[in-house]
Amino acid sequence: MSKILIRGAKVLGGEPQDVLIDGGTIAEVGSGLSAEGAEVVEAEGKVLLPGLVDLHTHLREPGREDSETVLTGTRAAASGGYTTVFAMANTFPVADTAGVVEQVWRLGKEHGYCDVQPIGAVTVGLEGRKLAELGAMHESAAGVTVFSDDGKCVHDAVIMRRALEYVKAFGGVVAQHAQEPRLTEGAEMNEGVVSAELGLGGWPAVAEESIIARDVLLAEHVGSRVHICHLSTAGSVEIVRWAKSRGIAVTAEVTPHHLLLTDELVRTYNPVYKVNPPLRTERDVLALREALADGTIDIVATDHAPHPHEDKDCEWAAAAMGMVGLETALSVVQETMVDTGLLDWAGVADRMSFKPAQIGQAKGHGRPVSAGEPANLTLVDTAYRGSVDPAGFASRSRNTPYEGRELPGRVTHTWLRGKATLVDGKLT
Amino acid sequence: MQRHLISAADLTRDDAVLILDTAEEMARVADRPIKKLPTLRGRTIVNLFFEDSTRTRISFEAAEKRLSADVINFSAKGSSVSKGESLKDTAQTLEAMGVDAVVIRHGASGAPYRLANSGWIDAVVVNAGDGTHQHPTQALLDAFTMRRRLIGPDAGIGQDLDGKRITIVGDVLHSRVARSNVDLLHTLGAEVTLVAPPTLLPVGIETWPCEVSYDLDSTLPKSDAVMMLRVQRERMNAAFFPTEREYSRRYGLDGDRMARMPEHAVVMHPGPMVRGMEITAEVADSDRCTVVEQVANGVSIRMAVLYLLLGGNEPAVTQTRTEEK
């Protein structure tokens, strides 16, 4: 592998520096570095970040290759500046055995756009009744460390307790999709003023908050760590803040869409806004931003959830829940967190690379941009502004809530261990 | 007036009064020996019913036929829909056959809105009830019935319901009738009070333009009209209330309670009634109960709506009178 000199990039948003990549490693960081024998990437004015890490991606393969495959999903990830994605377990068949997680892991390796770290199911078939073979998945080639029934809540308190305890044996973490199932029967959108008017089934904030409260207390009781997926309400923020102040080992993620969009959009009955957990209120959005800024919420995770066109081109009730997010995540974070002054680029690197890699134990990812580290890097043109055009997505699906919306920032280059996966905004 | 009728909230006061006035003209047609107008001759209207509903469909059908429209009835059962065809494909198929208007009843809230706003079809869309969202022609026929009873068929022309006190009782949570009525009655200047057990009121109701009460008895003496909503017995199983008897005792309308209403006040019900649950037979069969009138008024209102949406440029009734001479 040849040398690449990234010239004049603002590393983590700081002073312009040159970064020399040699092979798969960052060889040198400094000013006025020699370009001899190196391919030069002029990066003046751009921000260089560690390769982004997404702890929450749905790649859909195996089983729903009509919406996404490991190939199209990792191409979308590279387009969005990601060098690692954690693939959720709700595939068909469910990723609840060593065989399935190894298959997904191997496909990611073969395609080479982005490292794929499979997440294992907590319970067999995501049914919440019987623990899956968590140890076998951990010991497989995929080396699973994160377990989640995402899409469904591990609602049985005893099963959740056992899972939290069991994964301690090999340092795993359970990522909870917090949704009390009885309180959300027939739920279609956030329960509140808008749902009352639209006549859509309500998804109350308390259904999320009650599970988070229970699970942080369980984690405390058994001395485990717990991760909360896609936290979406101001109340959840308060509970996590309280738990952290008490020393409980809890981490939490927020999605880009929950940082930007509110349930007012549901008035259009356009299912592109149908997602689980649902879009909440302005008050929740502001609380989530603040919590991400002060560290109560640790990371941004996309919950990239591709669906074929026909599953969104229908009436609200019939539509699938979820939105694609890998290719717009960084822009939304710039819009909601950086351009609002809540977070600087070092903070973005922390929330979208360092911390998620740490929570998921993604080796070689989420590392500082300094000599000797693996060359997993993302270059962002932060001055760019443009409207989102789903036709240009690398993802197989187009179910974005941002179509036509003007957003800032554009990932121009992504390097995975020194190999360019994205150059001038084009996949290699 | 907007091109479609999706929600009662889309109607201005003047739109609504125009519809009520037009319905009054239509009602006079119903008193003639020949009840038919040529207004929508050559127009095709499809009644697209994804939910079982005999009375609403028949009411629309009668209205369409009295306006001389060609009528196609489409019910989802046994059709391509039960074989998995999407709403979009069904609608496009019908439009390809040259349909001018689609009257849609659908179990999913927002389905008519999607049909009107997704670029799937060009036809005029009339909402005949969607999920727990809206049922605008029901609200219009209710307002029409109130205006006739509380002001008078002739005296009411050009009038709204300013200052009338309307009480709506029952399962507001699951009721598109309640939502539509609150919107329309508010637009028409009426004061609306919703009465229900707290379990049958939606979270978020505090922003609605109405009062909310848990106590029926204190509300009745202050009501010009009391509208009873159907309460399905199955709600009991989902713990919305303990038993049918307890519901009836606290929120049902019987003779004793009716006696507390002012003498001029009427009892309304959108039907179908569950006798012995929200309303006793004594009340349902009394002169103060307008259930049967509401059905008749429903045809007039639907004629008015279809006329205004599809043929509004030409006079509806006056022209016919000329022809009759």
C-alpha cells in the first residue's frame, strides 16, 4: 500500500496539519510534511475525524436483501464516513447463533468497505424467553461483544437480569431497546397532542422511561454495564443522568433523527416519518441535544433501518418503521450540535467514533489521529451545504426523512486502514 | 373550500355554513315526489369502503344517486385488497376507469389524507371515516341536525351555532365522530364539552378547543344538545372501565338523566346505538332523540358536499326548478 499525504486538514477541527498515511497506519502528523512518494489529498478547510463508528445499523442480510445487503449497507456506511458498523441481530434468520454472526462478519470482510461487527441476539429468535448462546457468539470468529434484541425489548425482568449477569463472564454488554410492550400495543407515534388529533395509536414516553429505570437498577444490582439504544425522551435523559450520578455503568445512544425531527411532521401522515421509537416533541429534542453535549448521552448511533419503497408508499398504519441514516448522520449532527455551538468537532469525534468504539470494543477503531494509530479516517467538507437527494444514496433503500432538506457538511474521503473507500465523495 | 374533504378542521365557518345551507336546499328536494337532480349526470363516484359500514355507504350512495352520478361500490372484502393489493394500486386502478371522486372509508387514520396528497390520483377525495381520526360528513350532518332543531330549518339559513352548548359523551378516545364534531362545532361558534371516564379521553386532549368533564350529571342542565357516542362492550376487556353496568350507571343516558336537560335540548347519536349501554330504550325512542332525523339529514349533507366539490360552479337546485317549469 502506498503513502497518502492529507495536507492542511483541521484535525478534529483544530489547527491545520498534515497527516501522512503509510500502509494501514498513520505514519506522521505535523506541519510541512514531505509529500515525496505520496499521493496528496488537499484538505485545506476540511475537518479530519477518526473513522466513524455506528453502534446501531440494520444491514438486513440475511433475509431482507431487497432492502439492504452487507455490501450496499457498508457502501452507504463508507459514504457517510463510517469505518465500522455494528449490525443488528434482527435478520432472517435471527443472528442468535455463531453461524449467522460469522456469516455477516465474513461478508463485511470480503466487501472491504467498512468493518462489520455483528451484534448477537440476547434471546433465541428475539422472543424474549430463552437466552441465545451468547458465549458461543462471543467465541466465534465474529467475536461478538454487544448483544441486543433490538426491534424488541427484553421485557422480562428476569431474562434481562440474567443476560446482564451472564455477559460479565466475557466483558459483553447488553444493548436494550427500551419499550414496555403492553404500554405500546397498537402504538404508531408519540403519544401526546399530535397523536390525539391525528387519531394514531400513542407510544407514551413512559413506556421507554420505565424500562430504562428498571434496567439501570438491575445493572446496579448485579454490577453489570448496560447500554440504552436510541434514547428518545427528556424523561429518559433524566433517568440516565441520575443513574450516572449514582455510579451505575450505563451508556446511551441517540439517533440523528431524534436530534432534529419532531412529531409535528407526522401531521403529513407520510410514513417516511414513522420510526421506532417515534419522533417526539420539541422539548425532547432540545433535552437530547443538551444531554449529548454534556455527556449524559454518550454517543450518536444511526439506527439505519432500510425499507423497500412499497413499505413506505402506503398508508401510515401499513408502513414499516424506520429510516435510513448512515449517509446523513454526520450532516444532521453538524446541523443540530456543531452549528448550534453545543459541540465542537473534537466532541463529534468523541460521540461518533471514540465512545462508540469503546462501548462496542471495536479494536483499532475510535483511536486518536496520531502517529502509529490505524489509518481509519474521515475527511469532512464542513462548509458545504446542499439538499439531500436520496437518488444519490449508496444504500439500497431511500427511506430518508430528509429528502429535499438542506443540510450542512459532506464527507469527501473515508479511509479504512489506509485504503480509500470514498474519494471526493465517490465510492471506490 | 378545499378541493377534498378530509377533515372537519379544514372547513372555515363560511365553508361550513355554505354546506349547511346547501343541504337545506337538498332536503327540500327530498320532500318532492321526484327526488332526483341532474347535477352530477355523467360524473362517476366510487364508494371505496375498506371497513364494513352499511349506513354510511348507503347514505353516500343515496346522495350520489339523487344527484344523478354514476355510482360504483367497492368493498374491500373479497376484492384484490384481501389479496394484498395496496391502497395506492387500488386507487390508481379505479382512477384509470375514469372516476371523478373517491369516497373512502378506511380503518387506518390518515388513509384519505394520503390518498389526496401523495400524487397517486387526481380525483376528488371525500373522507367517509378514517380510523380514529375524522368523519367530517358525520360532523356536518350533526351540525345540520342541531341547527334545524335549535334554530329552525328556515330561520337557520346563513346561521352558525354561536353560543349553543353541546355535550358529547362516551368513548372519545376511539371516536372519529368526537374529533370531527369538536373541530366543526368550534368553528361554528358552539361551546363543546366532552364527558367520559378519564380512560376514554386521549392524552393530549388539553389543546382541543373544548371543555372536558368526568361528570355527566353536572353537565346535562347546561346542554342544548347531548350527543351519546357508542361504547363497545369489548373496551371493558382492555380495562377502560370495570363493567358494562358501571359504565351505564355513570355515563349512560336514561330517562331520569334526560329529565335534567333543558326542555328544548335534544339527544343525538351517530349510530349504531348500543341500547342498554350508553343509552336506554326510553331515551332512544323519545321525541327528543334525533337519531332517525340524523340519518335523513346525512343524505342531504352528503348531497351538498358532493355537489359543492364536484359541480359547485353550476347552481344545484334553482336550475332544476327552471327545468321543471
